[in-house]
Amino acid sequence: MLETKNLILDKAKYSDWKGMYEHVWRRPEAAKYMMWNVTASERDAKVRIQKTIEFQKSHDTYLVYEKADGKPIGFAGVEKVEPFAYQEAGICLGPLAYQEVGICLGPDYVRRGFGTQIVVCLMQYCRNAFGAKEFIYSSRDENLASVKLARSLGFTLILAKPEIDRRDGHHYHMLRYRMEL
């Protein structure tokens, strides 16, 4: 479990299906800049939470809970970056680099400083738990709030890679930012 001023990041429980469905998974605004599709029904949400629980057993990913009432309001996670991961772009990362692997908050929970709390928490976690020396943060160029967050925390843009959203075919740039820890 990880903790910030207003949030707790912890592994999912089956009972979280309803909150995740209501606050995140059924909300098109939450999926807009992500790589997943909206969950269409409560039945599908129950299946999705089971898959999430299984995935979290072998990955460093968490649901995000609002500390005040314990509601699940999003998800976040990290992974180790292999040193060769960005070589094709001419970027050399050290052996102790970690990256976020998706941060998502339900639309009712954005613009409250929670994104900043999550990113700072994940960076501290990687530094303290793994001895990470570098942290990579990614955002679509069209996600202006996320780009603003990266800049406000002092990240340096290292890559802007053209991508195509597999869900609807629209073009965007995936921005990769780096910060030394």
C-alpha cells in the first residue's frame, strides 16, 4: 500500500468493481487518453475487476482510493524500464529507470491535485523501494492536463513519438518525459 495526503494506492478487491465501474470504467472521459475501452455493463465490470486482481498479482499496479471515504477513483502503476527501451530514439537510460504504466482518475476526481500526488508518490516509491535513479512519465500530447502536470513537476521532454489510437484510428504524439530522482 502507498499513501499520499488524500489518496491510498492499494491492490484491488472484488468489492471495488462497482466503484471502479461508476467512477472510472464506464466513463468515456476517463478512457479518452488511455488504451482501454469503456466497460459497458456491471456484468463486464465484475469480470474486469477479476482480471485486474489477477494482473496485479504479478505487476506493480494499484487502484487509487480517495482516503476520505475509501472510494476507488482510479488506477496507477510502475514498471522497470529496460536500459535499451528508448535506444531507437537515441535516448540512453541508466540501469535503474522506472516508468509509470498508466495513471487514470475518474472525471469527477481530476483538477484536485490528485495526479500530482500520484506521480510524486510513484517516484518516491521507485526511489525508496528499488533505488531508481530515473523516472519516465508519458502523456498524449492532446492530454493538456497531463502535459501541464509533467512540466509543473520539472520533467524534461525526451521523446515525441507519432502514434495511432487503435480504437478509433486518430493520430497523436506520445510524449515521454524524464526526471532524475
